[in-house]
Amino acid sequence: MELLFPLLLVALLVPMFLGVRRQKREAEKVATMQEGLKVGDQVITTSGLYGTVVEADETTVDLEIAEEVVTTWLRQAIREVRIDDEADETTTGDTEADEAPGTATEESAEQTETRLTKD
């Protein structure tokens, strides 16, 4: 009974400690990405806006979101840098397994029937 309390503390603190470490690593990775932004990078903002970096300074980034439409964003608002899909296809090959999840593929009548009758 005397060991129950220390074991409970360890059982609760270890996962919490590991979670904090993981969060710190992710935050460092995002900060490194945001600091490394350069002109020409295609990015996605935290609000889901797609754009291309046309100018960057210490705290802000100018994104072209449409032809000749440029907006200014804080660097911290950039969620990720998009990777060019065409470059990925040429390096990985054009196989059915490499298709994006949203890509339409034909299915047989039997597959359609099975998909539609599933609960």
C-alpha cells in the first residue's frame, strides 16, 4: 500500500513529461520552418489560405494569393510549406499506390455495389 502512491505519481508524470517534450520538438520544427521561408515558397497559412511568398522580412511575409493580389502576414501565421506535387510524381514514379487520396479512380460495378450497400 505504501508503494501505490509513488507508482501512481510515476504513472501520471511520465506520460505528461513525454508529451511536453514532443510539443517542444514540434514547436521548434515549426519555428525553424517559419524562419527558413524564402521568396517563391508555396505556403498554407493557419487559416487555410494558399499563397506564394513574394517578399519576407524579420516578422512578416508578403503572400501572393491570386494574380497581382498580395497580402501581408505574420511569419507565425504560416502553418506549412507546400511541396510541389509535380516534383513528387517524377521522383516517386507514377504508380497507383502513389495516387493522392482525392484522386478519382474507376471502380467496377461490383465494387460500386459493395460500397453503396455497406452500412
